[in-house]
Amino acid sequence: MIRLVCPLCSTTIADGREPEVGEACPGCSAIVLGGGNDPISGVAAALDQNGDVELPVDEVARALFALAAPDPRARLAGITSDERDGFYRWWVLVRNDEGDVLESLLDPADSSDDTRSG
């Protein structure tokens, strides 16, 4: 059995089937990226799939795990593992409708709704 639940809205994305990269969450429209066997490989795959290959994988992974309310980015990106027999995969879900969320995780100025300073 395989099950993936969105870390942003708690909607079940995949139940009894493999999640698909690029699939949208039916609850919040976040895009499923990643699919690695550990958090770092999941984030690395997500960055590649999102066209962000120049971003430092370790820093993005740390930033994803550190996201929490009231940071507004916590509603735009999240990392989670699926549930499956024997092992699990790591997935990153992003809502890029407000710009490149994964890149913004590395900018501490973006942790509020304030305009970026130059």
C-alpha cells in the first residue's frame, strides 16, 4: 500500500498507487516533486524537476524542515514522506503560483510578507 498526504493541506494525493511527479494536490493545487529514498535525494530530485539545479540541496532541505507557521512560506512548500510497505520515499510539494518558492526559502527576508530589501 502506498499513501501520500499533502503536508500543506492534509489532503490525500495518492492512495494505493505511486504518486506522480508533477501531479497536483486536489486540495491546494501544490505540485508533487521529488520521490527520493531519503530527504536529501528527494529535495535534489525536486530541485531538478523544478528547474532549480543551482540551489544548494542541503540548505533547501534544512529550510523545508524548518518551515512552520507563522512563516507564510509554510503554506507554499513542504516536505513529507509517503507511507508504504518496507520503505518510503520523500516528496516536496510546492505552490509556485506566488513565484519560485524553493528559491525563496534561502532568503530570510522572505520569511514575512514584507517586500524584499535590496
